[in-house]
Amino acid sequence: MKENKAMIGRFDAILMLVSLFLESDRFHAKKYTSIELCLSCIVKENNLRAIKVGIMKVLVKLTTKFKLNMVDKSLAASLVGDGREAS
């Protein structure tokens, strides 16, 4: 499973996921993109890639979208972004 997540980062999917989140106005696209980013960033290499391509902008945007009920996902992703593993 971790191998698949590492492969996501090697093929630049992190950049595409961040871009999709920032550009999409659709709730489900944002929801599933944020979930995949969170899960992918458990792998340290993906974590670093995500920070380089602008994940922090995404996390800030998520925390300000209370009506989308995505605060929990953004906080979980920020813990991963901080180098901690989500349990």
C-alpha cells in the first residue's frame, strides 16, 4: 500500500491533485482530492513534494471553508505535513 502511495508522488500526481483542488469549484472534487492528498502524504517523499507544490495554500483554504465540513481533513493533512503520522 505504501509502495502505491510512493508511486503517486513519483509520477507527479501530487502536483495534479493540488492543482485540481485549487481550480475546482465542485464539492466532491475538493473532498476526494483532499482525502487522497492526506493519504498520499503519509509517505515522507510525497509530503515534501506536496509542500513544494503548494499544499499549505490548500490547507489554509480548507480551514476557511467551514461550510464544506473539511476542517478535519485539512487538520489531519497538516499533521502529516508537519512530519507526524496520522493514526
